[in-house]
Amino acid sequence: MQKPVTALAVKRRLNRHLAEKGECLRKNPDNSPWLSKLGTYYIAEINTDNVIQTNVDLEAFARAEGVMKTGEVITSEVHDAPLRR
């Protein structure tokens, strides 16, 4: 059975994981002039902002780093009820 996970949850997991190595996941806006060179997602060093990896496939990278479990799939739909405040 597949368990849906939002892209936001995966990005947060990845950033917690990458922070231990002094790195972070960044996302370019759709209208960014850097989109063609860096891709939608890229990895950068936290302290220097040096780009380490470009054109990161979010799901494949998350699986390779071990932050997505078997059976989890990224979905843009949220099936939970909205948070109450």
C-alpha cells in the first residue's frame, strides 16, 4: 500500500538530514532566471551558499538519502483535515 507524503514534508525531512552535513535543499521559483542552470531543486552549502548539486529529483534524492520509506509517494494533494487554530 502506498502512503502519500507531501512535497513539503519531504523537503523538511531532507533539510533536517542535510543540515547535519552543512547543506540544504533549495527551490527556485518558477520565474527564476537560474531555473535552466540549477533546476527546480538544488543542494547548497549552508555557510557559503556554494551550489553542490543541481537538477535534483526530489523523490529520487530523498530515497537515496534514506528520508523516504518504502511505500511512500510524493503527492500534491493533502488528504488530512485542515489544522484548527
